[in-house]
Amino acid sequence: MTEVRERRGAIEAAAERVRAQYGGAIGRRREALVTPALVLDIDAAQRNIERMAARLRELPAGIRPHIKVHKSPELGRRQVEAGAFGLSTATVWEAMVMAEAGIDDLFVVNTVAGPDKIRALAELARGTRLRVAVDEIDNARALSAAAVAAGGTLGVMIEVDTGMDRCGVDTAEEAVALARGVVELPGLRFDGLTGYEGHCSLTPEHDLRLEKQQTAMNFFTGVADAIAAAGIPVGVLSAGGTGTWEWTASNPRITEIQAGTYCVIDNFHGHMAPGFDHSLTVQATVISRRPDRVIVDAGNKSMGAGALATIVGHPELESFRFDEEHGIFAAGQGSTLKVGASVALIPGYSPGTVNWYDAYHVVRDDVVIDIWPVIPRGPGHGGLLAG
Ligand SMILES: Cc1ncc(COP(=O)(O)O)c(C=O)c1O
């Protein structure tokens, strides 16, 4: 039987490891880093966190930021210190790490299957206020059995598909039936609904995105009404990513938003969420100059959505193609960049960028002041479970 490993110390061990590996960079300017290097401008990230917190103080909803974006216990702690209710995660491992970071209110915004992961969740729920998404009764039964066996209580959020065509119940009737089932199950606590409207972020046009967001939230709140009409109180209504955050947080029915990318931002989200600074960049070096191309040493093993990447200070260069170790930018009008030049790339997509790296080079005024681990890195559990 797989059991949850002793978790104390995983963050500290990762921090020590990356400081041993990359600590030589402390004190260097970003242009002097060995590339590709993940760079976090800590003051810009803090400004983003505080801007979001300040605006939310004026709006009905609170925030439970999604940390799959940054996978940083330190940024997660700062978000909670700025007033977040707790944190959202995509995986059980992320929740384990954030619990170790001292965050005691966590939501795995995903359905979780498989005995090892479910057992890990149930164990974690013993010492942490923990929620998980559910969209079918058999899965809820498995969670219930694990929670009872672990001697804890697991919060359940029924996932509603608000238009994304991913997980989630499709109709109010299905949601009501599931809620009725969940409230009968021992070891579970029915906390509310989750309905991330991620499909809206795939709609760059402002008005159409707003229309889709409103349709999604009308459906979502209608599902909540149906469950309430069946006599089951719905406490939490959670939704909202960076592409729709202000609209969703302005809806008086929504209790919390799940936006995460605002903290670091990227080019995919930037135009949809103005007012946040690009705190996350990838430092890269020009390795080849062709008459019509600039090629850097950060390809699609260093950058998520390279097609949307840009080079700071060189808006004339357009992403042409990203190969594994080559980021190729079109320089039809020529470029002053020469081989050996160090450049900062703004990621196309932050979560798919951070996940490649072991460590952040944390900079202030472009000088590295610390090295922070990306934890848990990659899709695997990284030793957080024994199995
Ligand atoms: C379920 C869920 N909630 C929230 C988010 C965060 O959204 P964003 O990255 O736009 O802030 C995501 C991102 O994919 C998500 O999958």
C-alpha cells in the first residue's frame, strides 16, 4: 500500500538544492546569467499581488489564486498574506507542498482519481481545510471511503462545465442529483460549486469574451439556484481566471475567483488583463544571427507557447518558430542584436514556462538576490508520495 511520505522538509530540501546549484548567480545582473534562466522580478510580482488584492477589496468576490502558474511556496504565502482566502491547485502534489508552506485552506480545482492520489488527499485533509472538485457520484464515494479511513473530512466542490467542455456536470439536474448524493456520504462536506470559465480566455475579442463570460456565469448561478431550491445550501461559488477576473469578481453571486496568472502575467493573458506587470521572464542568449532572423537559446523546452513570446525592448521582432532549443524570431527589418547578446523573453504562457525549470532567479533592479525552487516541478509527484 502506498502511503503519504513524511512531507516536512520537502520545500527546505528543494530550496537548499537549488541554492547549491544556482546560488553562484546571486549578485549577478540578469544579463550575466547562464541561459536559459527563469527570472522573477520580485517587486513586480508583489505589485501584481497587491493590485489584485486592492481591487478585490472593492468587489464582491475574494480570491483563491491558482498556484499551478508559479509553483512557488513563497509567492503563495505572499498571496495569502495579501488577503487571499487560501490557494487553488491543479494537483494533489501542489496542495501537499502548499500545506507544507503553512497554507491551511486549499482547493484542488480538479477531479482526482486513482487510489494513491485519493489516499494522499484524504490524509492531507486531516490536518488542512481541503476541498476537491467532483463531477460524478462514484468518484465521490471513493473520496468518502478514503476520508473515513483517514479519519478526516474532505470538502467537495461540484464541478460545473460552464462552457469549457472539460470536466464538470452539464446540467442543473445532474448537479442536483450529485449534490443529493454527496451530502449523504460520510467523510465529505459539500462546500459549493466550481465553474472555471476557461473557454473565455480563448476568446481574445473583448465583447465576445464578455458575452461568453456572462452566459457561463448565468448558467453557473442557475445551477447553484437549482441545488439551493432542492434544500441544499451552496456556500461557495468559485470561478474566474485572469482573462475574465474582473467581470467574474464583480458578479455578486461569486464568492471567490481562482485567477493565478495575474501574479506573473504572460503574453497570452496580458491583453485581457491590463494593469499587471510582466514579473516573469526567461533570460536567453542570441546564438545565431541570420539576415532575417534572430535565434536565441530558449526554445520550446524553455518556454510555454513560444509562438506568443516577445523580446523585451525589441517589439519589432516577431516569434517565427520555437524548436526544442531554438527560439527563432523574424527580423525582417533587421535587428541590432548580435550573437552573444543577453535578452529577456516574455513568455507566451507562464504555467507552461515555469514547469520546465528547477529554480527562479529572483531579481531586484535586475540583480539576482535569491534563488527559489519551483516546487513541485513537472507533472510527477517528485517523491511526495512513496509510490
Ligand atoms: C480550473 C482553473 N482555475 C483557474 C485557473 C487560472 O486561470 P489563469 O491562469 O487564467 O489565472 C486555471 C488555469 O488554467 C484553471 O484550470
